[in-house]
Amino acid sequence: MPPPPPRSRDGKLRAVLIGPPGAGKGTQAMSIKDKYGLCHLATGDMLRAATAAGTPMGLAAKRVMDAGQLVGDDIVVGLIADNIDTPACAGGFLLDGFPRTVEQARKLDTLLEDKGSKLDVALEFKVDDSLLVRRIEGRLVHKGSGRSYHTEFNPPKKAGVDDVTGEPLMKRSDDNVGALKSRLATYHAQTTPVLEYYGKQGIHQIVDASKSRSKVWTDIASIFDACGKK
């Protein structure tokens, strides 16, 4: 593992989280967000919020989705641009779900360069596909917050309900083995070049996401602390 890069000159920390479905990015993102004062920007959440708020980017995304098409990279980059300048992202951001391709990574770099900044860490959650099958089958999520649980590895205090709100947990419709294998094939095909791209920039970091939740968190904190954002 290369040494973590130094902190950005403005004191902010900007990171992307990269990993296959079920690797634990969402769970760890909550801890990273709380400890380091960062905003968590998940692509799906940004789309839903912008559409509900009726922002220009949200309306553009809605037109595309209403036509049954996939939202393009330029709209997603626009949503990121709208969010990273908000007070919630004053300390920096965690980007989850983007970039998935090298072209998207280049567009993100261009956006940040235009704002006089750059990424500090591209954090890969590395885990074998076989373990992901076990994880994905038992995963439960709280729809309102994105908090995730697992019937085996991280069960809620009370079966079937969120620890914080007491609201029912749900199982995502794509959390099944067949869908997982398809998503993993896409992930490996698209994302390996992205990791190589960030490796050439010297910001690619790896955590062994097959370890316990607490150990993964310790490893993540070591990386972020070494960037100077304490």
C-alpha cells in the first residue's frame, strides 16, 4: 500500500469510495462522515434529492429518467458540482457510486481542477466475490437514511427494524445472487481500469473489506488520519 498523500492545501479532504456491491462502502461511509466532518455523496441519493427539489440538474435528470434512459455522466457531474459547494461539504466529501469508468474519473478530475482542487484518496474496498454472495443475501437497509445491516454480520438490535428510528428495514430488489453476479461482472470490467488510473496518480489506497467491520474501520481511519485530516 503506498503512503497516503498529503492533505489538500485548503484543509479539505476529498475521497472516492470504490468497491463491489456488498463490500461495505455505505456502512463505513457513515463512520467516515461522522469522524471527519465530510459529506457523503451517493449517486442515487443525489439524483433523488435533486429531482424532488426541482433543481435544474434534477429536472434534467427527471426528463431523462422519464424517457426510460440512463442519466448521463454530464448530469451526474453537474449534481456533484451542485453539492460540493454547499455548507454540508465545507470539510470535504466522500463520493460513492461515481466514478465507475475511466472517462467518468477524467470528468471528475476536470470538475475539481476547474475549482482549483483535486482528489486526495481513491479508497478501494477489496473483497473476494464468494464472500459477497453471503453478504448480499443477508443485507437489509433503512430506506430513509441508507443505514445498512446484515442478518449475520451486522444485525440490528431488534430484528427487522432500524436501530435509530425503529422503522422497518427493507431488502433491495437487486440483492440476489443472479443480479449480484451480473453486477460483479460489470464492476470488474469497468472498475479495474479506474483503479489503475488512480494508481498512476498515487492516490489509490486499499482496505481488506473481508475483515471485520471494526478492523476495516481501523484501517480506513489510519489512511485518513495519515492524510492529516484529524
